[in-house]
Amino acid sequence: MANRSRLGIGRMRRPRRPVDEPAGNPDAGRSPGVADPPEPPPSDQELIEGEVPWGFRVAASWAWRLIIIAAMVAGIGWVLRYLSEVTIPIAIAILLAALISPVANFFNRRRFPRALSAALSMIIGVVLVSGTVTLIATQIADQAEGMGTKVADGFSQLTDWLANGPLNVPQEFLQIDKLTDQVREFPEQQ
């Protein structure tokens, strides 16, 4: 507590009296009949501050700060895009390191050497990622065979609705026969 009082924290300080002003009555050192010197006219800055409301000044100060931040973010984005051949692999490496570090720390707590725990973490990560990709690819391949016929059936339903539904679009306008043939042939070509 003694340090706080020495630093002046928690107590108000009296403003200091100018050196040329005598103590007590501020008019005591002045000669009678001598007028105070005229005040200088207000500067342009003082006039502007007097005319512009406080809210506008605060909004303007925040606006220029936000503009500078946006320009910096845009500049950093431009640099990162320009250097994307370097920054994208670095970003991927940082993400992989963040994902693998808990596994490596788990092995380190179990008294594995650091090199072995890093190698095991990498192997586990590669196995998990490749297994996930394999699972997704097989699901897509299994469903791809029936998807071509479903697309063709859905397209024929759409053309029937356009021709016979509430719109009554003429078949010559849509060239439905050519479009239907193209849709039916597309899955076979792939």
C-alpha cells in the first residue's frame, strides 16, 4: 500500500500553480488598471472541433482506423495469393501439425521416444485419411451406376411436365427428343 501512495495511485493531485503566479490571490501581482492581454483568435483546428459534433468525430476516428485495417488485410491477402505456391503448403503443414500433436503428446506421456511418437502419429494420420478417402470413393462408385439412369428418368419427367403440364411448352421449342437422347447417352459415354 505504501508503494501506491508514492506512485500517486488512488489519490487526486492538485494542479500545479504556474511559477510566475503568486500564491493566494491570482490578481495580487497585477498592476491596477492594466488589462489582460487579448486572447489569440482560435485556430482552424479549434474552430473545426467546435463545429463538428462529438459523435461525428468519434465515428470519423473509428472509420479511418477501420479503413487502415481493411487495407492491411487486403494487402496481406494479396501477398498471400501472390505467394500461394509457398503459403498453401505451409498452411497445410501447420494444420497437420496441430492435428497430430495431441497424438504425439499422448505417446510422449507413455514414455515413447519423441522420434517414435512422431513417426507413429504420422502413420496413424495417413492411415485414417487414406481410409476415409477410400470409404468415400467406394460409396460414390457404388452409387454412380444407378445415378445415370436416375438422371435420365428425372429429365424425362421434367420434359413431360413442361410439355403436358400447366405450361404447355411445345415440343418443337424445347427440342425434347434431342435433349432426351443426349441425356440418355451421356452416362454411357462416361
